[in-house]
Amino acid sequence: MRIVTTVAEMQRVCAEFRAAGQVVGFVPTMGALHEGHLSLVRRAKAECGVVVASIFVNPLQFGPKEDLAKYPRTFEQDVERLTAEGVEALFAPEVAEMYPAGAETTVTVAGIGDRLDGASRPGHFTGVATVVTKLFHAVGRCRAFFGMKDAAQVAVLRRMVADLNFEVEIVGCPIVRDADGLALSSRNAYLSAEERQRALVLHRALGEMQGRIAGGEVSSAALMDAGMGVLKAQDGVVVDFLAVVDSGTLLPVEQVGPGTLVAVAAFVGKTRLIDNFVV
Ligand code: PAF
């Protein structure tokens, strides 16, 4: 696997792939790769001629009190995993390459970018949209694979790609879970064994809501009550939000139907975890 550290070289490498007639599959990540990321790589491999990935811990998407400094970094192991999966090129720039001195432009997806995680983490989606714009300009025309665990991120990026005419197709891929139901996340590494047990309440709450929907419940208010009941019964978990929204706009809906996103975010100790399902 070729490791590329500059935007200019990444543009050249990806242009060569396209000139050779290949569709480029792109998997953007912040590293600390787990089976969730590898599922994106495998899907991209199955559907595209060549696969490129990126590893960049993007400072712009972390708030001042968030975990940028301690975010897990496992670069050598990540390189081994991507190589084993047959990824052709890895873009791994330094911060100064992505944000050179004097850079002032950011990308804000107004409205939708301030909903769900965007409301709890002001500026987060501007950081994501800005770095993903720069990554898309480095890779060029491609199909880009994102995990649906970050369903709000997928909605924001779909809006951005449509609004700004990127030659990119966003592909949302299913959440990958541990055997006990916990959604895989690089941040799970922060959890103690006891916190990890507590964290399962997110999956339980969503399961309760999903069960009620299967049983015919369509009222968002009733579903929220049921989900909140499960979350509140768990000591040591602080709910950030539980939301029943349209998966495209992230606006609340009164009744659930196909395409409704049910999303939860909660702090387990100091670790903020998210999970969701789409009806
Ligand atoms: O989902 C992530 O890992 C990040 O938000 C992304 C899309 C790589 C941008 O930094």
C-alpha cells in the first residue's frame, strides 16, 4: 500500500487510478481502526476498482474541552490492517498539510449542521464538513463510504455534496456491533470494563423503541418516553440527546415512518457514545 502525505501527490495518484479506468472507493477515517472501519473498506473493495483510505485526526472537529489530545492513535497497526485488506493508497497528511498557516476558509452546512450532534458539539460539523471537503478535493471523483453510526454526519455530508456539486457519491454502511450489541467506536477504548457494561443501555433503549415500532407504535412522543425510561433506569449514564427525526433533514418528526432516524448520544463516565437506527 502506497502511503501519501501531500494533497498534490494524492491528487496525482487518484487521477492515475481514474485514467486507468478505475472507480475510486474512498474510506475517510481518523485511524484507530476497528471492524467497523474494515467493513467500510470491504464494501468499497467489493464495489470499486481501487480503494483509497485516509487517516487524519482532524483538530477542527474537536471542541476545546474534547478529547483531541488523547484520541487513540494506532498508525502502524492501522497500516497493517489496511494493507491486509488490499487498500491501494493511504492518505495520511500532517496537520500543517491540511491546515497550512494562513488558512481561513471553512465549510458550514447551515441548519442541518446545528442539529443532533451539531447542537451538542457547536462547530463540530463545520470541522467535519471542512476536512471532508479538503479530503474530497485530494481524492477527486469517487464513491465515499461512511459508517451509519454517525448518521447525522452522513446527513450533513449528503447535503454538502448535493449543495456544492461534489463529484462524490456518499455510501452509508450499516453499524457494526460487538456480540453484546455495543456499536463499535474508536472511543470504546476509553471505557473501563464496568463502563462498558453501562454503555450497553444505549443499545437496550434503542431496542425497546425498535420493539415498540415493530408492535405498531408510531408516536414519537410515546417512543421517546419508552427510550428515556430505559436510559434513566441506568445509573452512571448522562443522556445528551434522544431524538426521533427525519434521516435526511434531522428535523423532529411527530410520527415515525420509513426513513425516520432514532438517535441517542450519552456520556458514560467522560466518554460520549452515540448509536441509532433508521426505521
Ligand atoms: O467519521 C470520522 O471518522 C470523521 O468524522 C471523518 C469523516 C473521517 C472526518 O474527520
